[in-house]
Amino acid sequence: MKNSNEKNSNDMRLIVAVVHDSDSETILRALLSENYSVTRIASTGGLLRRGNTTMLIGVNAERVAGAMKIIRETSAPPIDPGLKRAAVFVLKVDRFVQV
């Protein structure tokens, strides 16, 4: 039985977007302006090989495409053709509970 803080997560997705630090503020503002809920975490690692920010974005499945569009359109063009601007993972959520 679900409590009042647990939501049906059949249609929920978690977008994990690892973006360059230099793009993070622009992406964050654009997502927030479209009413996406975002948690920003400073991160380091090998996905982008430089300063990173990881964003956790919880959305209904039908809003994934909109979030992806925002990330693509607000990331600065790469300086080097082989350089990637973001690594994005979309995960199905089995359970979502707010405590």
C-alpha cells in the first residue's frame, strides 16, 4: 500500500545529465524556466574529461524530449569537433517517494 508521499512511478524518468561547468548555469535556468525540477551537483570524472556539473531531473516520461531539447539547445557549441558537451542518461524510475 502506498502512503500519501509515494507517487505512481510507472511514467517517471530520472534524467542524469553530466554537463560542462561553463554550460551549467544556462542549462539550469532554461530547465527551471520550463518548470523542470532539477538538483545540481558539482562532479568530477571521465565522461567529459573536464570540470563537470551533474544534474538530476525527475520528470514524467512525456517531458523527457523537452528536457533533452533544452540541454541540446543551451549547451555551447564544442570548440573541438571531438569534444562532447554533455553525457545524458535517462533512467526508468521504479519508485518515487517524497519524505
